[in-house]
Amino acid sequence: MEEHYNPEITPRDNQWMEFANCKNKIDIMFPDDYAHRSEIERAKLICRACVVINECKEYSLKMDEIHGIWGGMTPADRRRYRKQQQYNINLSVGKQ
Ligand code: SF4
């Protein structure tokens, strides 16, 4: 995935949301649990073109969002990401 980063926009104040590529596309970003893969990919494509993808991803992980596509990640992607992060932390402190 192409990385975007704008140091002017921080997740601290949520101003980044003003730059969201998914404005007015909320129905696409929150597909139901049984959505076809093409619907998920459509939402992820919108994220890939978004200038605040990193801020959005960070926000969704911090807020523990359990629904919708945020920062190009589905809820399942976020669960896998958190598990991997925890695994990496455990490895670094010698726990497994
Ligand atoms: S990364 Fe995706 S979900 Fe997040 S603001 Fe951009 S388009 Fe919306």
C-alpha cells in the first residue's frame, strides 16, 4: 500500500477527518458483515487514494473501532494487526 503522511495533520484533534476521501461515501465504508469481497475492495480503493490514511488507521486502532473500513483496514484486518503488534511486543520482552 502506498504510504501517505502529512505532518501538518495530526490525529490529536481529528482535523484530519476534513480531508477524508470517504466524505459522502459512508455507506460504502461500512459494508455489512456479509458484503461481497468486491464491496470491501471498493472501500479499500477509496482509502488508498486518501491523503489521511495513516491518521485514520491510527485513530481507528486507538479508538478500537469494530465496524467499517478505516485506514484501508477491515475489522478483521485490525484484529490481525493488533495480534501481530502484541506478538511483536511479547517477542521483544521475551514472552511468547
Ligand atoms: S483512509 Fe479511508 S476510511 Fe479513512 S478517511 Fe480516508 S477514505 Fe475514509
